Amino acid sequence: MSTPLLEATALSRTVPVGGFLSRARRTLLDGVSLTLERGEIVALVGESGSGKSTLARVLARLDAPDGGSLRLGGTDVLTSEKRASLAYRGRVQMVFQDPFASLNPVHTVAYHLERPLLRHGRATHADLKARVHALLESVGLTPAESFARRYPHELSGGQRQRVAVARALAVEPDVIIADEPTSMLDVSTRRGVLQLLRGLTRERGIGILFITHDLASARHLADRILVLYAGRVVESGRTSEVLAAPRHPYTRLLLSAVPDGADFLHTPLPVKAGAGPAPPRGCAFAPRCPQADARCLNTLPAEHLPAADHLVRCHLESSKGVPDDAAVPS
């Protein structure tokens, strides 16, 4: 098997809580593992607070994990470099969620693209203007000369997000981490940005981690999908398989919350009312799961492989007679 472009293994991340003298910590990521191949789009989905943006910041090396490994092209970057090197930032770029806050309002569009081009040695002063115009054209902002002179407040939300994508492309990255890049855009603009991201994988072979709470976007864009809950991956696999036959109760909950008709507001969500705190040793979703039993409250479920490349972490799945050779060690 070929070496994954980006590979994270058992990443964990905690933060202190309770004041200056407190030793208590809250877990944001708990043993998260994933791989990203060249030219592949992997969607990371989950509700707010599930740990999606925390994982994005760890992969971009804006935050440091408490444990685990992170490999880029087979090299463990957490051990080879104490802080993210310029080379790493050149290969792994991030597109942030808010197109209104990710651009400096006092600088032109050209300035936002010139800085990474010069900092990473992708252009000289002689060809800088031509490179900026080429980047703007590559993300559909034409005429490029006009857009280069504009300031962020003169652009729409979709145009700003395209500038953010162009800025990421300026350093010719291998990986783009897109943290909910369409959540603040209207439907028509969202489609254009998604088509742009898909084109990057086909034309340049860039691997994209697409972080979203929008399952419709994930369905049409991603090759594989990972479902995150309480900092842990609870289900993963090919997008078509996971969304057509979800096996974890939380994945089914997410799908049930997608509007699909006039009865949407009158259909109750399949969760327990008044769910309590997560059990310290069991499944974090157990307090909300209508099918939870004693095992769910007292034992952390292991990963199981009920179908080809379809992993699920749920006791209910493990009790359905999965063949022994389909189990994956925890």
C-alpha cells in the first residue's frame, strides 16, 4: 500500500478548566485517527462542539496535540520539528470558516496573495503581478486586474472565500484543510465554492479535508466521510456507504435532522430527552441514545468493520453477528 499523503494516529487534545489553580482538564480530541490520500476529499462531520475545528487546528499545527502522531508524506512531523516549519506550512494550508474575518480589511486582494508568494519563494518581484492574476483567474475571479485592486469590503462573501482559497493555493500545497468554508455563504454561492474545491483535487491532485456540519455538501463532494462525536470518530467509510446505510445511532441522528419535507419541524429527533452527562468509561453518546444499555454506559466500544472500509464504534453493531475476521482491534 502507498504511503498516505497525511496520516494522523491517536491524536488527543485537552484544555484546562476550572480556573488558574485547577488541575482539571476537558478532552477535546480522544484518539482520533485518519488518513488522506492525494487527490482525495475526506469529509469530517459532526455537530458543534464535536471537535472538528480543534482537529483542523492540530492538523494545521496551529495547536499542539497532547499525544499521538502526525505524518506528512510518511514523516512524523511532531518528532522531527518542534514547531511547524515553513516547509510544513507550505505543504499544508488552511481555509477558515469566516470569509469576513480571514482577510485583513486594510489591504488589497493583491497584498493577501503577494505575501505567501514571496514568503515561500513561489514568485519574484518581477513576476509577482502575473502570478497574482493567475491565482485569481484559477479561482474564477475575473477580470483579475480589477479584483486585485479591490479591498475585502468590496467583495461578496463567496468572492472573499475564493480569495482565501487562492491564498492557500499560492504556496502550491499538497493538503488543504477547509474548516466549514461554505457555512456562512448562501446556497448558490456555496455550490460554486464546492465545485472549486472538487476541481482542485482533479486538476492538481490536492488532498482536501472538508470539515462541515452540512451532510448534503459532504454527500456530493467527499470520497470518504468521518463522523466525529465528543472528540472521537464513531463511524467512517465511503461516503455513499455511510450515508446510505448509517450504522451508528449518532450518524442516523445527523441524517434525521436534514430537512426533507413539510413534516420536518413536527418529526421528533431519535434521542432521549433530558440526556445527562457522558459516562466516564463508556460511550459518550450513550446518554442521548435511545438504544443504549449497560455496556454502553460502562465500556468503551471497540471499532468494528461490518462492511468493506466501513468502521463503526458501537456495541449494538458488535452484537449483530459480525464475522470474526471483520473485527478491527481497538
